[in-house]
Amino acid sequence: MCLSVQVFYTSMKKGNTKLFISMYHYTRDLRHSRYPEIKGLDVDLFRKQLEFFEENFNVLRMEEVIDAVKGNDTLPDNAVLLTFDDGYIDNYTTAFPILEEFGFQGSFFIPGKTFTTHQLLDVNKIHYILASANIKKLVADVKEKMDFYRGKEFNYPSTEELWNKYAIDDRFDNKYTVFVKRILQTVLPERLRNQISSDLFEKYVGVTEEQLAYELYMTPEQIRTMKKHGMFIGIHGYDHYWLGNLLPEQMREDISKALETMSEFIDRKEWVMNYPYGNFNDDVLAYIKEKGACLGLTTEVRTADIGKDSAFKLPRLDCNDFPPKSDNYKKWM
Ligand SMILES: [Zn+2]
């Protein structure tokens, strides 16, 4: 486990403590892909972004960030760390070779389930449904299914109440998309969410879940190759659950399974957690510390301050916050 927070406060040398952490999901040639509506960073824009970082930033390795958090080292000015969530194969085929070309390290956070049982994660079922269906029609479908199943085997609040609570625009999605995501990611009981997601997937996406799972995620061999080439590999849960919403026992089981399936790729005494959906609670924090985590990455949007922030709650910006997509990052300079 990393040294305690007090140690690094007192031993931190004077220097930059501000760290930008950029978050990536899909990285692919979107225009020529089968699902151009998938929300990802196009390969040309990814390359331009790395050119921007090369000119204006110091791209750090995860090991350097861990050292800075321990107080062994300071950060250079304009420090940025590149993080890739979910273990998508396009991170391997598209992002990895370009990172190598620039001599940059990427940190890849891979849910254990993606390369062991080859089942599609709920988060991806939902992405592909959203990329394939008309959103208003989809909302109508989801509401109809909620009304159909209510009171049979499952109980949950009225559709109107849930609509009012969850249909709210956020930074990236309109209220319709946010509603579908929340209802199918976390609001309904898990078994029902799976059932409805699978029904809608079959109706709209046009391939089987198994086919998509095999073409979507990295294989163990690919993860191994990236690690051999100096990329950093970290933990992103096993089943990609909202960990803070699980019963403590389920939460511990998910994280333990993640550690077991990923043990070849991580240092069990000093590993990095990336909370699926940025979701965690005090039980999650206590458990990962007990199990040897030394850093935790969230989805809170701002720069991290290595001198002030808890090492287990480091905020990140999205890749869309940097050029060539936008200059949003300047708000946090
Ligand atoms: Zn994720």
C-alpha cells in the first residue's frame, strides 16, 4: 500500500502539484466503423490531441504520478496523464500504436469480465442500443417495459416519478439519453435491467451480444502485449457495477474478482483503482485500501491537486476538454 497521506504532505518538495488526467473511452475510425454514432474519439482527432500534448504538456507515466503522491518526486509543469477506460479493442488497435509512436504511456483500466467470460457489459449494451435506435422511440420502449414489469416480480417507483428524477441534461447527454442510461445502468433491479437491455439490444443492434463482446474487448494476449510495451494496466471492477450502490458483500466480491482476473497485469501491493461510472462510497474506499490500492480515479471534472486531493479521489477531465475538441481545459489551468 502507498505511504500514508501525512507522509507526503510533510515531505512534498515545493513544485507543481497540479495534474491533468485525460479520460478516453472508444478510440476508433468512427466514420468507417459499423456504428458511427458511438460516442468516441476519432482516430485523427486522437493523433492531433497527442500532437497538442507533445507541444504543450508533459505526458507522465502512472509510476511518476504514484511517486509524486508518495512524496518521492514532484510533478513537472503542465503535467498530464492519459487514462483509457473499459478495455476496448480499439484502444489496442488504434490508440496503442499511436501512443508508442509518440513515446507516451497510456493507462488502461479493464473490467475483468470483458476478457474472461466474453459477456457484454451492461454499459456497452446500452451504448450500442443508443447508437442504433431513435432516442424518443427508445424512451417510449423503456417506459412501456417499466410499466409492463412493475408489480409482477419487481417493484420500483412510478415511471413518472423516475422520469422527473432522472431525465435531466448533463455535460454530454440530453435528458432522454440520461434517462435511458440511468434506468438501465442502476435504477431498476439488476435482473430486470439485464432483461430489458437484452430485449432492446436484440430489437435494435442487429448482432448477438456474444458476437459484439468478441469484437469489442481486448484479449488477454493484447493486454499482455501492451504491458510488455510499457503501458500501465489498472482495475475497473469485474462487472463494471456502480460499486457504491451495491451491498458491501457484493462490492467486495466484485473487487476481489477484478483483482484475481487482473493479477497477471497488476502489482497486488500497489495497484490503481478506476471506479466504474466514477461511483464509490466509504466502504469501497476502505476495501480497496485494505487490498493494496494506492490511487483512485473518479469522474469528477477538474484538475487534480496532488498536494491536496485524496489520492483515492483524483478527478479527471474528458478528452473532449482538450484540443482539437475544445479549450475547456483552460478553465482549470
Ligand atoms: Zn467504465
